[in-house]
Amino acid sequence: MHPLEKFEYCPRCGSHHFVENGARSRKCENCGFEYFMNPSAANVAIIRNSKGEILVTLRKQEPAKGTLDLPGGFTEIGETSEEGVVREVMEETNLKVTAARYLFSLPNVYRYSGIELPTLDMFYECDVEDESVLAANDDAAECMWIKPEDIHTEQFGLRSVRWGLVKYLERQK
């Protein structure tokens, strides 16, 4: 289901004449208000330890519950993408990010509660303060360090994370 299908009434005037106006917007025929569906900002952390291994988590919740993932999540209102990646890493792994370097972004579709939400996933290479405090929390059921050559991207449940890992690992060669 396209997210705009959930909007039956105009959020400004309440009119039921809130109609499709192209692939990414709805427009009210009563008051002229137009609502655009743009991607939500999300972030992904690529963290390497002193041995060069990459931190991988096991997803605790849907979507893709039980598959591999990288720490990250949605940026909150009022937060920069960098602040979001720092917060998400702390929430999921207990690790404090000391540096976050932007790498690249990838468009994605995040299926949640039967709705396909467009996202723009921003990838960061992150340094952390103390690897010894690593602990799975929040959305992570487990955390593990994996050698880059042992990573099988097909085991990662989210499409953009798979493609992001492929892109990152190719750059490291």
C-alpha cells in the first residue's frame, strides 16, 4: 500500500476531496492544500574494531526480524543525521560514537505496519570510544564482530543495508 492511500481527508480543512495529484502528493480540491510524500531520513553506522572487523547486529523486531543488520535507524525531528546515528548506535549497542564520517546515501523502502515508507538511508563510518562496553539493546537482539571477508550480504534483511555493505566493501579493496 502506498502511504498516501492512508490520507482520506485534507489535514487543513477536513474535506474528503483530498485526491491523488501525481505519484508523490495529494491535493485538496476544496482549499488547495497539497501534501507531498518525501522520504524519511534514516542513518546506518559502519563501525570497525581494532581488528578491522565490522559490527553487525541481529534484528529483534520486524521488519526483517532475525536477519542481520548494521546499527542505525530513523533520524528524529530536530536532530541532524549525525546526531541520529550517534543516538542510534548508543541505543542499540551501548557504544559511544566519537566520530561519524558521511560515506554515501541510498534510497530505500521500509515496510512497516503494512505501509511501504520511502526512506533515504545515509551511511556513516563511525569510530567508537570503548569497544568493551558493547551490549545489544533496543532493536538489536545480538551484536557481533564479523571479518569483512566473512560478511554475506544476502543475510542482511534490509535492501539498502545489503547494497550499502556491497558498496562499502568494494571501496575497501
